[in-house]
Amino acid sequence: MKTKGKVTGIIANLVSVEVDSPVAQNEICYIYRGGVKLMAEVIKVIGKNAYVQVFESTRGLKVNDTVEFEGHMLEATLGPGLLSKNYDGLQHDLSKMDGIFLKAGDYTDALDYDVDWEFTPLVKVGDEITAGCWIGEVPENWINHKIMVPFKLTGTYTVKSIVEKGVYKIKDTIAVVTDGDGNSINLSMEQKWPVKMAITAYKDKPRPFKIMETGVRSIDTFNPIAEGSTGFIPGPFGCGKTVLQHAISKQAEADLIIVAACGERANEVVEIFAEFPHLDDPRTGRKLMERTTIIANTSNMPVAAREASVYTAMTIAEYYRGMGLKVLLLADSTSRWAQALREMSNRLEELPGPDAFPMDLPAVIANFYARAGLVYLNNGQTGSVTFIGTVSPAGGNLKEPVTESTKKAARCFYALSQQRADGKRYPAIDPMDSYSKYLEYPEIIDYLNETIDAKWVETVLKAKNFVQRGKEAYEQINILGDDGVPVEYHDRFWKAELIDFIILQQDAFDKIDASTPLLRQKFMLDLIVGICDNPFKFEHFEECSTFYKGLINSLKQMNYSVYESEEFFKFEEEVKSIINERKA
Amino acid sequence: METKAFQKIYTQLVGITKATCSLRAQGVANEELAMVHGRLAQVVKIIGDVVTLQVFGGTEGIPTNAEVIFYGEPPKLKVGDDLAGRFFNAYGEPLFGSTDVEGSPKEIGGPSVNPLRRKQPSELIATGIAGIDLNNTLVTGQKIPFFADPDQPYNQVMANVALRAKADKIILGGMGLTNDDFLYFKNVFENAGALDRIICFVNTTEQPPVERLLVPDMALTAAEYFATEKNEKVLVLLTDMTLYADALSIVSNRMDQIPSKDSMPGSLYSDLAKVYEKAVQFPDGGSITIIAVTTLSGGDITHAIPDNTGYITEGQLFLRKDSDTNKVIVDPFRSLSRLKQLVIGKKTREDHPQVMNAAVRLYADAANAKTKLENGFDLSEYDERCLKFAHDYSLRLLAIDINIDIDAMLNQTWELFAKYFTKAEVAIRQEFVKKYWPAEQ
């Protein structure tokens, strides 16, 4: 028997419902408006009144309209076929919706139930299994999609029967398992999981110990992000947040990318829809769209579903992590999600925290970021969810609550600076304000020194120091004037500019420069730091700037040339001769 | 709107604030319209049998025994070809004594477009103003505001842009427009002989502020009709969105909501996004482009209204008075069109992106030279040339009274490059320099 209720009050998308039987916090319900079902979630209960947030416009809703409760929380549907899909925040397939305009209550299936999947069993009758165990696999695009024992099952089960290798549909029973009491449970290729709960069907979650290459130099070289870690990118509008996120999603060394477009511009999502099906994935040679799933809740789509969208995306990411894959989850932007929380908290008349955000905002953000991570699965393999969120700080002020709370939760911080963006120095990641905690992890330092070069971390820190000293020199020059400081200050300033122009700045729209593999990053960093180590002597500050400008020009051409091509070495020779001339 | 027979009339209000009133009523739907004491109102809150109405015309003089009639439907606009060439008030009622519109009623503030059904914008909108076409090219389906101080001529620029853009329909949504500005728009459109392409929904400063909340929805509902039913290119002008946001804050304040930054409602971002995201390129050729005005106070873009707007819109256009040339120019540093990448060098001449960047970079060098000068440092010979370039560049390209096509803009910029700089200083890709650098005279 489902719990039923009737509407007693409406304020925007907050609706109060008088219920006749028990309801649970976060339980899903449907409100019947005429012939249309509107999905909603319980967010507060007082006495017989349940307060629900409706995932649709509440226009036309009346007091006394019927409500039916579903007996479960908001759930993601998990199974083969999630890849390449475009979902809304509640995991309804956008491509299955008719018409140009979204219709309230137009709920479409997340998976395609009439598609045939080629199933290969991985267990046999009599095997003991637990939640998350791989019982079989089906090929999905280029990955082996593992069919897992539903995460909801607790305890140990025995395989009673399993189908032969062959072609099956998602809802077909592929295995029967029995619990300790001999009760049989039928398993299909589909399972459901409440999005607000973390999937924890793994053995262990160690500290991240390897880095995830993104091809973006100011990330990989300066502040690397570890596989299974968390990072965030705050920045005022117009600083290139979206371009940077798109670059990461195209280039990152991940098996799968889940993009949650959360409360952002629709045309940006359209860009992904338009480009990804045509872009090649450099690692597999297939189309990027084949490894991508998009959860789109653009800013004009219902506010409550915005919050759901990031959780839905995280749940899908965790699901694929359970198959031993490297998943990268991108959310643009988590501020919009926080704003959705604020709108609801406001309507619930809760006492507000800073800037009218709910008091538990830091906790909500911290819990969400904590779901990312590298894990050892029960079968000993590893899988990971790396999470990068963007934050859109109000007024560009990094002291606002969402940025502050996120700073406490995320381990990598990529501050986009307005000043750099104004100077067209892209990516506008500030080299001094940004940080990666992983550069302090001994296991990461060992990893970097082993895989790249024994002196890698030392060289990186040296480069950072050059940038720092250059910045200080620049401040002095600004105060005292070009000839008010020793020429050596100009030399320091220009060494920092050299690192800025050649290592930090990167042209996201250039075919070659857009993505730099680690090996090439090492080559360039060694070259640049090698140059910076030279104690050049100049008579006059103009001589200094002319020398470095010429150097930067030739080095830039190296960045634009194919690595180790004839052209590349030609420009390297040019650089060497400029330096030798100077030394002589 | 006329009342229907056998409608229940309520006559007892239980509460009145400056913008809302409440009463006990049954069977009322959320967001439906009502008439309170002869004024239009909309349901904004229902708690049990107490219904709260937002009275668009303000509640001045409404007695507790006022007559309240519910219409049983949300606000609608009659849409049809008959809309063209007409002026309406915020309720969609024709002004200047013209007859009722023939057409079918459509709910305003309707659903959003499925993002998957949108098309990537790719059609350029030429305005003749180089500060826009050259540096911040506009594209159909884009949404972009002018960020301007109240003393700047944004309405004039907008009217110019509207008339020059080859749009099939121009829909003006005026919110808190002074009567003078309204008459200005009306005159300009009439004189241009463009009236058959124009539709106006206007709330002037003489009218109650809460009415404004209807204007963008009215304008955009009309726009959606022409863009989807007729596959037309529709340009929607919204001025001034700051006053729209102010009206939002009045209502939320009267409903005892906790204000967030700058006394604005916590839902400001979503409220503005609902308006701006109506800008769209439809797959069948129709499009809605929104050019809006957000007035600033003292150029402060960190205020909640411009800040939230900037996160929603696809760039912004800044106007600035340039003291060196005594012209109003489109500021090349602070202005940005996020969608220009989709058309420049593709729909325009190949050298467009490089010429644009080089000119802005040299203009920035001039700005640095100016700072040096102001701080009492000596100028180099290069600095001097930059300053001269900046003067000509502002006068011949950035000023808003320019009206030339994009090829002419590019040629003029090349001329300025050749006049003041060497090829190396301009640093543009070799093949373009060969092709476009003006021949020595």
C-alpha cells in the first residue's frame, strides 16, 4: 500500500502535503495535477505535514490535489547503455522526449529496454558473491561493462543459476542467487541506487598515489591532480572556467567522463552536444561522446532538479568505478547547486547562515566531495572517481560561503584570476594562489619522481620559486619605476614571464598546443628552468626585455610545433643560439 | 479580461501589504490570475485556504471588502500575426486605442526548450558598430546585456542595433522606461519605417513597478510565437533589467523572504535565467536573440544584479565615454561576446580573429603608456605611437556612431596598423600580413 496525501499549501516549488501513513525523509512522491504527474521529494516533515520540493513548475497546482508516495528515495537507474546518453537532472533521457519544449511530467526511461546486449557470465553456479561482485560483462562502446551484484544486497549470496553466454535484454533474468536462508533473488542487468547515498561496495579507499594527466600544463606541471582526488575551479565570469573544463574533459587520461551541467547556460551544453560526437578521443581513437555521459540541468530547468543532477552524476560515476574504471566527474557549477539549496531553505523559512545559504552548506559540500576517491574493489582491482567542480563566486569574491566551504573539502584549488584573464593570459589559473595538496603527499612525490624524472618535483618547486621572485620584482618595478631598480630585478621579472608564457599559458584553441603530454611537459620545463638558472648580465633594462621577448617568441613556436619534429628542433636550435650569444 | 457568468466573487480580504493581499478561497490554482478591486493579480502562495495574491497595480486604496474574482488560468497573451506593429501595456492590452489582437491565447512564462533540441548558434548579426561587430560579434540565439551607467546612451545604441540587425521582428520589452524614452523608441521605429516589424510591451515609470514582472514573459511569449510558428529571426530588447530585478525584490520582501546579497531574493539567479535562457536558435531556422540593458551603479559589476546576469548571459557590452576623442565607445577590454568564436573568421573574413586580437593588444599597450604618463615616467617612442594609434582606433572604430560593414572595419584596422607600426610589432600570422597589409604609398 502506497502512502497517499493531499496538497495543503503551495509556495513556488515547495508544496506541503497532508499524509495518511508514514513517509520518509527524501522519499519520492508524485503529485497529480490534472492528468500530469509531477515528481517531488520530501525535504521536511512536521506532524502529518510533509513538505516536498517539486522538480517541476507548480503552476496550476491546487490545494487538495492528490499525492502518491513511492516508498523509496530518488534513485538512479544503473545498467548497460548509460554511456553517450544525455540526461536531465533526474536521469530522464532527453533524446526520448517529444517536441522542442520540455513538458512537465514527461518522464522518459534512462535505459533502452529493447536493446540486445551480449552477455558473458563471469561466475558459475555455487560461487559465493557479495554486493558489487562482477557476475558477467557486456560490451558497451569500447568498455567491458561489468554486471554487478546489486549494491542494495547485504551479506553473502550463492549463485543458484546463471545464464549461458548469449544475447539478452536488460530486464531479462540473468542469474538467480540465494541468501543464507535459501530465499531466491532474481538478478537482471539493471539495478537502482538512491543518489544521495554513497556506493560503498569496495574493500578499501587508500590515499591517492598517482596523478591523472590532463594535458593542461599549469595543472599537470604546477599543481597536479591525483587520480581519485578532488579539485575545484573558482573564478569570476569571463575567466575561462568553461573553456578549461571542456579542455580537461577532452584530454584527461580517464576511461569515462561524466559531465554534470548544473544550472549553467544551455548554449554551453549545446556546444558539448554539437562537438563531442565529432571529436576524437586521442587515447582510443574513437569519438569522445562514446566515453561521455551528460547530465544537463541548465539554468532555466527546474531548480530542485539542479541539486539532484550532481548526485545523479556522482552515482553514475561510482557505478562505473565499481567496474574498475577511471572515471572523471565534472560539475559546472556547484555554486548553482548551492543556490538551489538556498532557495529551498529560504522557502522552508529556516534561519539563514552567511549570505542566506543554509547552515549545513559546508557539510553538504564536504560529504559530496568525499564520495570521490580511488578504491580497491573486493576483487583487488582499482577504480576511481576524480571530481572537479567549478565554483562561480558572487562578485568574484573568493571569501563567499560556497568557495570557502569547497576550499575546505577539495584538495586541489585552481584559482582563476580576473587579472590574468584581462591580460588574455589563458588558462587564467593563478600560479601563486592555486595549490595542489598532492605535491606534499610522499606517495605522489615518489610516483612523480619514478614515472617522470628523479628530480621532477624539485624542478617544479624551483620553477614556482622563479615565478614567486618574478612577481616580487614586478611589484618593486611598479613602485620605483623601470630605472629605479637594479637591472637584476628586470631579469627576475622576465624569468617569471618566460615561465608564464611558455609553461603556464596554453592555447586551448590551437591543435597542437591545446594538449601537452607529460613527457613533453618535462622536456619544456627542464629547458626553461635550465635557461632560468643562467645568471645573465644586462647593461640596461631594455636590453633585458628585448632578449627575453626574442626568447619567448622562439620558445612559443616550439609549443606550436609537433613534438620532436624537424620544426620543433629548428626552434630549439634558435633558442640555444640566442642563449649562447648572450653568454658569450 | 471580462468576467464569466456564475463566477464566485469573494469579498473579504484577510491581509493587505504594499504589493500583496490575501483571502480565504477554495479550489484556487497556483499562479492563476485574479481581479482584485479592478486590478489584475496573480496567486503566489497558498497555505490551506488562505491564498496570497500579488497585485500588479499595487494595493493602494484596496479595501478589506474588495471584490476578488479568480480567472482559473495563468496569465496569457493572444498570439498571432496581428501582434506586429503594435504597442501593448504590461498585461498585453493594446495601447493607443487600437483594437484587440486576433489570435490564440498562450500561457506566458511557458516551459523551457529541451537543450538537446537547440541548435548551436552560428548566424552573425551585423550592427555596423565596429566596437560590436569587430571586437564582440553578436550571433543569433545569443543573450547579451549592455552594462551601462544610467547616464549613458544605451537606449539609443540599442535602438540603432535593433534597426540595423536584419531581424524579422523586433520586440521591445520596456520596464520602468521613462515616458520620454518610450516616446523616443516609438519615434525612432516610426521614422525608420520599421513599424510593421516592431512589437512593444511597455511599463513606464508612471505605472506600478510590480507590473514590470510581466513584461519579459509577454515579450518572449510573442517572440516564441514568431520564432517557432513562423521560423523568424526575432530580436528581443529588454530595458532595463535592473528595474525588473528591483521589482522581484519588492515582491519577495513583501512576502517576508530572507534576502540574500544586496537585498535581492535568493532566487535572483534562477529568476533572471528563466528570462535570458529563452534566447535560442531553433533547428528550423527561427531564433530568439536577447539584447538587454542592466544599469549599474557607478560601474560596479560586483553588485548582485550585474554579477548574476554576467554568469547567465553570453558576454556583456560596456559603454564608456572616451575623454581623448570625446566619443562614447564600446570598451574593448571589459566587453565580451562569448559566442563570437562561432562566427569570426568563419562567417567573416579569415583575418578577423587575428586582426581583432592584435588591435586590442596594441590598444592595451596604449593604456599602459597612458598610465606611465600619468605616473610621471618617460614614454618610449613605441609608447608614443601606441597612443596615436589608440586615438585613431577609438575615433574610427570603437565609437558608437560608426556604421560600416565588417570588411571595411578590418581594412581600416590594417590601415592603422600600417600607419603606426611595423609588421613585427603587429605580429599577425605571415600569410595574412602578405595578403592584407596596405601597399606602401
